Amino acid sequence: MKATTFHPVRLGVLLVIGLLVGAGLYGLQSVRKAPRTITLNNGTSLQFVGATYGTTHVAGITPLGRILSRLPAGLLNKLPVNWPPLGLTVRLSSQPTLMVWLSHWGPAGPPAGSYSSTRAMLRPSDGPAAGPVHYLTLVNSLSNQPKLEGIYVSEFPQRARQLELVFFEGDFEKSELRGAFGFRNPGPLAMVHSNWTASSLPTTAPAGDLQVTLHTFASGLGNQTTHRSSEVVYEAADVGEEPRALAQVTFDSPRGTNEVWSIFNADLSSAWGQTQPAQSRSEMTSRLLFSPVLWDEGQPWKLRLHLMRTAGFTSAELLTFSNVPLPRVGQSNRLDWTNRSAGVTAVLQHFLRQSNLTKPSYSSRDLSEIHVLHPDLGTNRQFNMVRILAHPTGTNLTTQGSSWTDGYHTFQFHSFPEGTTHLDLTFSVQPTRYAEFIVNPNWVTNEVVVPR
């Protein structure tokens, strides 16, 4: 009985699809313009197919596939989407994202093969290109038939109704603009934004009793820098280079210069809610770099700094584990030592020792590690290692890096002095401090100079 009722339904669906396809093909013949094609240096041709938004992305490379890709999801679910004659391709994403679909084919004769020096960047139709660079690896088929390529774009302009995907080729120093495809933004447009007003620079913001002054903020900088005796010069981004943003701040504490402050973390956010964490920071001069930079959509940005003191502590802010035994190479000491300071309990859990590193390249798994638990730290206080003293040499050491999550820290070490048997480990506990600034993007086309 089920079999007799199934085929008429399927037949009806196919008839509807047939009518839609016929009407669509007629419309394509009568009003559709030929799509624009970009030709790369090796002869590969790119053609824009469409843009989709969501978690299920469907596109077609043939005229029939392009019409079918516009059908409602209920009808698409009844189609054999992977059946080649339909010309449909489906991609899935775990989170809603933008997908830009391109078709590409090689030149006549031998196949073009893999071509990975092509880069693409997204921009509003009335603004500069920004966001991450998308590197394309296009492998053309031996049959020289068009192939479909989907580019996942997790971050994109939130207000622009029209977007452009811009293509570049070659090295950054000799990059060439190959062309751009314009299309309607298929994602939701942010209709409500924060009403921020940017301050002129320099400007000062409080972080408790600490005063933080933002001296420089600039966008559109590249990777080319020149270090002079007292200053650093940042060059504007070259054509096709991923643009960065630069911020430079200074600190003024009422307790004088015996305190040393640095930027522990930072992020840059747009009025629409997009956020970009800092790519790198210099603790000596408190310079910040953000890459990729956000899109300039006509509104200021918010720069939020998470600050940390690295010197000038009172005894009540320090917590020390003395005479911590150094394990043998390749072994781990399970310690579970407990200490308490400033209302925070710290547990020195274990110490994993690796061989001293002598090679220039290594992975994080090659580093020695110390794990410290602090379950009652909370969000209003922060924890950091401020001194490492090796015995019996009396050598002061530094960490190679650290990582943290809710409840514990991991501190990493590159090597220990020959003959080291024990360590004294001193940690600081201090209030969490933030400073916020509202800034204009300030896109530059020339160099920016800041103090070292």
C-alpha cells in the first residue's frame, strides 16, 4: 500500500520541479546576463556562481543545478542531490556562515593543476578590503570541465548590503589585483548598533587608580616594519596583503615607576558585535597588533585592554612554593602542594620535565611544564608567575609561555641550567583591570611611526 502511494507523490514533485526548471531556463535565456569571468595568470578561469548563508549550503554549477539550488529545502530533501546530472553540490557548516561559490576551469591543453598563490579578501562595496585572507588551491580536471569551489567565510561585514570578493595573485611585494565579484549579502544585516563616539588621540582611560593613555591607533598596516634606535616604523599594507591594526599605549600609576604594567590580553570589537583578539603584543612598549582587522562600516570600534602588573607587588600579593624538586628527564613529579595568598588557594599539582632544548624548532610537547590549580580565583582576580629561581646556581629563569583556562594554569620551560635540582616558584595574585577606548578605524596609506 505504501508503495502505491509513494510514486505519485514523487511524480508530482518531479512535475513541479520540471515546471520550475522550464520557467527558470526561459527566464535565464531572456533576462540573465552572462556572468563575469576572472582569468588568472596561469590561464585558469574563475566565475562567480552565488553566495549562501546558513548551515546547509547548496549550489549548482550547471544551468539546471543553479535553478534547482533555489528550490525550498523541503523539495531539495526529496532530490538525489549527489546525482551528477542534477549539477548540485552541498556543503555543511557547524555554525551559520557565509559561503561564496565559484566555478573554475583550466586553459585549453594540459590541465593547470594545483594553483595556490591565489588569494581572496572580502570587502563592503564602498569600503576597504579587510578580514582574513582566503588562500585558494584550485585543482583543474584533466577533462577541462568546470569544477565548483566553496569558500567558507565565518566573519563578514554586518551592515553592507553589497559585498565584493577581491582576488590577488603573486607575492605580497609584487601582488596583482586580478578582479572582483560583487554580490548581495545573503546573511542577516545588523540593524541595531552601539552608539559610540570616538575620542581624539591621545586619550586617557582609568583602570582602577591606574591611568592608561592611548597614543596611536591605525588600521591598514602590513607586515613590513623597520626598527630604529628609538622608534618602530610600520608600513601600510601592500596590495593583497592582510591589513592589520596597531595600538600603542602608556601607563601612569600613582605608586610610581616601581610598578611595571603590561597588556595581558586585548580585543577589538565593532558596533555590530564582531570581536577580534589581539594577534601580538609587546610588553616593553605596550604595542598591540590586530590581524585580521575588522571591516570599516562607518562606525567607531571599541578597544578593550586586559592589564596585568608584572612588578612592584606587596608581600600580601605574592605566593611562593620553595624548594620544588626538579624531576628526572622524561618523568613527572606529582606534588599537590597547597599555598594561599590574597584569598586565593593555589595547588602546585605536578611538574613534567623534558630534555633541555637545543634545536631551533620544536613543538609545545617538547617543553617542560608545571601545572597549577586555582579553583577559587574567579573572574575578578588574575594569577601569574613572576619569579623562578633555580638552585643551587641561583639563576633567575623565565617561562617559555603559558596557557590557562577556568581553574588552572600551565607554565612551560625551554631548559634548566646544568646541575639544577630545585626551584623556587613565586606567583602573583592581583585584581583584574580593564581599560576601554572608543576609536576611529583610521585607515592609513603611508607609514606609522611609534616609540620603541
